[in-house]
Amino acid sequence: MLELFAEMWSFAFMRRAFVATTVLSASVAPIGAFLVLRRLSLAGEAMAHAITPGIVIGFVAAGLSVMSLLIGGLVAGVGVAILTALLARKTILRSDASLASLYLIALAAGIFILSAAGSAVPLKSFLFGSILGIDDASMMLVGGVAAVTLVAFAFLLRPLIVSTCDPIFFESQTRRPWLVDQGFMLLLVLNLLAAFKTLGTLMAVGLMILPATAARYWASTITGQLVLGFLFALASCWIGLTLSYFFPETPSGPAIVLVAGGFFLISALFGPLGFGGRLRKPSPGAKPSVEQSYAEERIQ
Amino acid sequence: MAAVLELRNLSLGYPDLTLFKHLSLDMKAGTTLAVLGANGSGKSTFVKMLLGLMDPLAGRLHWPSGRPGEIGYLAQLTEFDRRFPIRVRDLVAMGAWRGFDLWSGLGRGGRNRVAAALEEAGIPDLADRSLHTLSGGQLQRALFARVILQDAPLILLDEPFAAVDQSTEAHLLSIIKRWREENRAVVLVVHDLSSVLDHCSHALLLGNGAATHGSVAEVLTPDLLVAHGYLSQSQASWMFRGSIEQKGQAHA
């Protein structure tokens, strides 16, 4: 068994994949935590699909380079975010319906262009990622995005906490509340692009959402949520990459996301804020349980 | 007393709905203004305008001493996400979040202020509790502690007693009384003609496309309450039967 692991570690592409996903985990964990806390989990998924045509057009125009990926994805992501806000503000549609409509168009357009261009890149690796695709340029992209994300979070963390916990209070206390929203969306798009090579466009958001939702079942503080989310993401990447190596036909994206899904299910079953908490009886004189409080909240 | 805020000939509403027109009033330091009205009369919209979250349709808001950097604000409890993973002391500390140091957060002075605010709100023992374990009244006390920490010259409270018991209401009213004594201006949106009005110096009655402002005694008359659609004629007759009888006897 150890020989198998030693063999896996002897390949440079595997070492690169492990390093890239370790850095990626640190970068996507805070994004995922706030996607979940801001009730934007599905919007994150939609945005992951929405950047597809940008990546594809960049790829068709300039090949699979990091710059084409970054520029194409950013233009598509920011474009969809602005169009969604416009549709929600100026028409009868709410932002969820606007985003859903736009991402479906964007995803279909992306796949259509990719197929029509007769690309040499297999569609499967585009949609689900490939550990073989992580070259030095991709490593630079992941490292750069992680650095930008973590530095941005040093400044954005407190405004994000206030605006997520009590958005109306936050709006009342600042003249430019949209800066935090748009800054966060920009970080989301950047991280989706960084995750694209390893996880593919369809699975990229999985590494953000599932570790964060799993952590939500255990953590009762923001710090706990961030740390646990990172640990779940990291473990998912390492175990997922190993699985992907041992089963060569398996793309890395689904393998990593499937492991993250396992963490989610275990957390939902045994976490103190999941089913596990509901099964325990409160001792006399104990503080109100979560479910008591939720019941009270619903009554009010 | 100096005016904290002056409204001149103000109209408020939305492009297809005017809530009221031509409101002029001075909000002075040390006064408490009760904002009353039926559902949909524009109470919360009025508060949002004061916060700068929306513009009036016409007229002018003027801050004689400049717009305060901080406006104390308590939103309705229904607008709050109680599942957010945060402790009570951190929620209260949000009242001073702009003064946080980038790395170390709240300094010792700030932490002492949070502790003092929790003490004043009557919940020092809840500091380390998660929000989702609080009752409605406990959460409202925590939000009051956050307003205390904001230390603002103008305080806006949107239906602060909607989900609290009598003892909590009495405690929170004592905090409002202290704010008035500290020469702060307080705007209090209330839904019913309750004991709260004893603590207010002025009232703003909204409804039926109009706004009436004045002292509590001037504004809360049966005729005005009926005219603004706040009470029906029969409700007004029943509620004010004592004063109407007295008026009749005096007239006779």
C-alpha cells in the first residue's frame, strides 16, 4: 500500500495537483463559508456555469492559456453578475430567476461553441477537471488567486460578517454597501477560475459549498466555520486526488466533490447542529437547544 | 434645543405610490418622536429614508450640524438572520465595527464598552451564547446593546417591542429614557397606541396619504386618528370615551 502512495508521489503532476489543491482549499474555504451564510449557494453554482462561455471563447481564441482563461472567465462572470442585477432591478424577475436564465444560456452557449470549434480538449476534462492539466501556469493562477483572496478577506471579513448577519443594519451604516457585495462576487469568479483546471466548470463550486455546509453542522462561530471548512476542503482534495490516481478513468473533479459530499453526509448525521443534535435529549436546566430555539423562532 | 434633523415640505413614496406629502418637522436633541400609522402607511419607509436608504419624492432633509457619522438603528426582528453563527458579544460589537483594528479587532477599551452595553441591556450572562439559542426578548436586548455601543446622536427604532414581554419592554423603555436624558434624539416606530407613548414627546401620524406632526397631545386625537385611517370611528369613540364624555360635560 505504502509503495502505491510512494509511486503516486513520485509523479510531478501528482505533487503539483496536491500542492495546487492545498492552496486552493485555503482560498475557496472562506468564499464557500460566505456563499452558504449569505444564502447564495445556488447562485455560486449558477455563476460557475455562467463563466463557461468566457472560458471557451478564450480557449478557442487563444488556446488553453492561463491568461485567456482568466480574461474570458472574468468578462463572462462579471457580465452575468451585472446583467443579473440589471434584470432584477429593471424588470419583474427576481435575481434568482434572472441568474438561472442567464447561466443556462451561458452554459449552453459555452458547450455549443466548444463543440462547434471541434476542440482538441476533451469535453469531459473541461466539465469535470483533470489532474494532468495542472501545469506551472495553473499553479501560478491558483497561488495568485489565493493570495488575492486571503489579502482581500483581511479587509473584507468584518464588513462581510456584518452585511451577512444583518444586511439592513449594514446598509444603514455605510454609503457604499454594494462594494462588499460586488467585491465578494469578484472573488467568487476568481476562485471558480482557479478551481477550473482541477475540478472542471461543473464541479468547481462543489469544493466551495460542500465543505462549508458540512462545517455548518459543527461550528457555532465564524472562526470555527472557516477553519473546519478549510480542513474539510483540504481532506476532500487529498482523498479525492488519491482516488483519482488509483482509478485512472475517474476525473479529479467528481472524485474530490464526492469525498466532500461524504463529509457533508457524515456531518448532517452526527454534527451537533444536524440530525445528531436533534436526537440528544437536553438535560434539565440546560440552555435551550437549537431545535427549541428554531421552534420558538417559527412561532414568532 | 438644537435641531438634529429638519424635514422641509417632504413627500415620500414610490414612483407609483405616494405615501404622504408636504411634511415639515424639526427633530430636536433630547426629544422622542413616535411614528404611528396603519399597515402600509409608510412607517418603515420613513425610517429607511432617514437612514439614507431611499430618497424622498420631493422636499428636503437637512442636517443642521452635518449628518451624524453614526445613526443608531434597530430594525424589525423579522429582518434578522438568527441562524448566523456568531456569539452575542460579537453581535453587540458590530455597533463599533468601523473602529476595529484590522488584525486585532476590538481593543481592551472596546471590549469594556461591549461588556458595559451588555450589562445595561440586562444580559451580561448571555455574552457567550450563540444567537440561535436566544429567545425573542433576549435577542432584542442584544440588539439594544448594539445600539448603545453605537453611541449615536440620532437613534431609530423600528417596532422594538413587537416580540417582547412586558418586563423586557419596561427595561428597554428605561434605556430609551436615558437616551433622552443624554440629549439624544430618538425616533420610535410603534404599531399600537400603547404605554410607549408616555415616553414620547412628539408624534408623527401617517396614513391616507397624509402626515401630521406635533406634540403627542396635539396629534393623537380621535378626529386625526380616524382621518389617517388608524382607527375606525367606532374604535375611536370606544377608546376615547372618557375624554369625549368629559368634553361633553364641560360643554354642558
